[in-house]
Amino acid sequence: MNLVLFLLSWTPVLLLVVLAVGFRRPALDLSIYGTLFAFGLVAWGFDTPVATTLWAGLDGVLTTLPFVFIIFAGILLSSLLMTTGSLGRIVDWFMGGVRNGFHRHLLITLGMGNFLAGAGVIPEPVVAPMLRATGVGPSGAAALSIVGYAGLMTLEMAGIFVTILSLITGIPHGELGMAVAWLSLPAVLIMAVCIPIFLPRPFPGPRQWLLVVFCGLVLGLAALGVVTWLSVSISGMVAGLVVILVLVLIGNRSLDMRNGILRDLSPFLLLMAVLTLLNTVPFLKEWTYERLVVQVHVIPVHTITFRPLFSAYIYLFLAFFFSVRLFRVRGEVLRGVFRSGWQKGWRASVAMGLFGAMGQIIAFSGYGPGFERLTEVHNVPWVMAQGLAAYTGTLYPLFVPLLGWVGTFLTGYGVASLMLFGQLQIQTAGILGISAAWLASGLAVGASLGSISSPFKIALATPMCGAMGREGEILSATIPLGVGASFLIGLVLLIVV
């Protein structure tokens, strides 16, 4: 293993960490500097043709288009619901069903966040503005919209992460699901304990800390139970719902369905109902996920697949226009919502596209002209992973979740992290004589934890709650938390295997 190339492979991570933590630069700056640096590193440090690097970057921009649409749709919907007062009334309704504001924050962060993520809905556009409306600060609302579901994310999005990991590694789906569910339990507890860090002061007392741990334990055990007796695909959704019900029962109150609350909830109910049906009704999922697709080839080794009727952005736009009619928003008020959406969304959209470009430039480093041949020793992820395995030896399991964290940190996608490093876990497990299923699960859980530290993910959340330009401030807190959580999961993995 070439030590110089191994050290160079980590420089994009170091650059983003320094800019985010040391200089607290906003997402747009991070995306510009990160993409330019990645381009230079790959083209000259890893001997990748300039044309290949440019095409890989374009592939990354197009790959992120669904997320750009989600940003605009989520901003429009949240702006409209705040303008009409609907979001405030929903928050007051939640307050009536739980004991106090702290319980309400947990209900939205752990309950709503995981229910939405489990149903395949990207939570940030819904959870971040809800938390902001409850009195959580802009930066805290953006961070918590990710922290709340990051520990369980491997089991969410209708179980797609476990399915993809099974396809990549060849490990049976059920075996992976169980290993991921067990390893997600400590990850959920770690993320739950982090929640009070981002809430308004004063800091919670001992009883509130115990409640946080209890809710995290309920969430993790509920997901584990569903994976054991039912299915991975619904585990996150059911676990989130269980947390909501538990907090309402603890509050000894009932959620009053009068006073027009159903009208205020109807955009979210519409969104949840449609996406739940798409993920749970077999023929609907087959048509929207497998048949009604558009495929684009920018580079020959990667197919960009758009699933417009399966993706959340279509239904976020639907919920927005439904809300316009429902609340009779017209004229200057509606034009103001569109203006606000553009002002909040364009920077985040540009940053999103550039982060996508940076991720694909790194992922496809080492390819020759026309993408006809891959030189593995010039591929950044290969060098990073092989070097880590070579230099850590029997301690390698300790660093596997960190490898997953790095993949998500650089690319913004948990799935990309699995695709970059998944197969390596099979090879390394054979060399070390340990369980490949546990190594692959450690990678996946680390990739999920990477969400809280990903500039890509943070850029998705900040426009929804008035935190634009504060991405560096948020990342200065979430990067150390993500790295620390990854090492804790690595310690658990080291003990288990």
C-alpha cells in the first residue's frame, strides 16, 4: 500500500472538517472548495484524465436533481404552512397531547422523524420547520431533523439500505437485517443522548435525561422486534409510531381531534398516506419503483435512474398545491411564498449539486478515458479502504463504522458509502476470520451516523428552518459527534466479532 496515496485519499475529509469546524463556512462555500479540491486531487494526485473527472462531476450533478426538487418543494410547503399559521397550530396540538415542551421535542425528533424516514419520506423538510415552530433555534432544528433518525436510518427508507447491502455483499437479507437491527440499538441510544445538546437552554435535569434514554431504548427495541417478527421494510415506521404513542401515554393526555386540527394536518396526512401506500402495497411499489422509471447515462459505468412517481418530491409539490387550495392562499401572499422559496432555496440547490459532483468525482477516480478501465490503486475509496485494512490489522472492526461515516460525509449518500466500501468487508472478513455480516452492518450503521455530519444533509435541512449560512456552525458540533459515535459503534463491533 502506497502510504503517500493513502494519506492523500483522506485530504478531502480533512479539508471539509477544517473549513466547517475551524472556519465555520456555509454549505455553498464548502461545496465550491470541496469540489475544486477533489477535482485537482483526482486529476493530478490520482492520475485520472481531466475529461473523465469532468464527466463524473456532471453525473453527480444530475444524480442530485431529486434532492434539489425536494429542497424547493419542502421550502414552499413549510413557508406556506408557516404563513397560514397551520404549522403553529399543529405544534400547539402536539403540546396538548404530551406533558410539556421537552416531551414535544422528543415526539417530533424521534417519533415523527423516524416515522417519516421509515415510510420513505425525507424527514428534514417536515421535521426542521416543526421543531423551529416549537421554539428550537434554527441551528438546533436543522441538526435535530437529522440526529433524530440517523441512528436507525439503516433500517429505514422502506429497508432499501439493507436490500442494497445484501445485493452488494451477497449476504442473506435476513442475516444482515438482524445484525443491523442489533447494532442500530446502541447507535439510536447515542443519538438520543445527543438530542438535548441542540435544544434551548436550560439543560435538562436527570429525569429528562432518563426520558431521552428511555425513548431511545423504546425506538431501538421496537425496531428490533419488528425486524425479528415482521419485516425490515416497516421497522422504522412502526418504531417511530411507538415512540409517539408512548409519549402521549406518559403525558396522560389525549390528542384532541377537534378545532380543525385535521384540516391543518391534512397536507402531512396526504404525504404520509401516499408514501406509505407506495412502500407497502406491492403492485404500487412495483409500478412506481421498477416500471415507471427514466434512466439516463452520462457515463457508461453508472445509470442515473429517476423514479418520479416513487420519489418524495412529487408528493411534496402535491401537498403544497393541495394546501394552497385548502387554505385559499392567493394573490400577493402566494407570490410572497414563491419569492421566499427562491431566496431560501437557490444557494442550497447549488451546494447540493456541487456536493453531488464532488462525491462522484471521488467515487470514479482512477478510471481511464471513456471509463473503459479502472486502475484500483488510483481510486480514492479503494486506496482509503485498503490502506485502513492494511494499517489497522486486527483492530480493523473498530474503524469500519468510521469508514461508513467517511463515505456519507464525502458523498452525502448512505447508499454511496455502501457501494464504495461494501464489497471490501467480505474480503477483509475472510482475511481476518470474522463475521462478514457484522462487518457489513458496522459499515452501514456508520454510514447512517454520517448523515449528521454530512454537509450535503445539513444543506438539505437549513433552508427549512431559517438556518441558511449557519452550516459551518452546525457541522462544528455534528462532525465531532459523528466521529465519536462511529468509534463507539466500532468498539461494540470489535467486542462482538
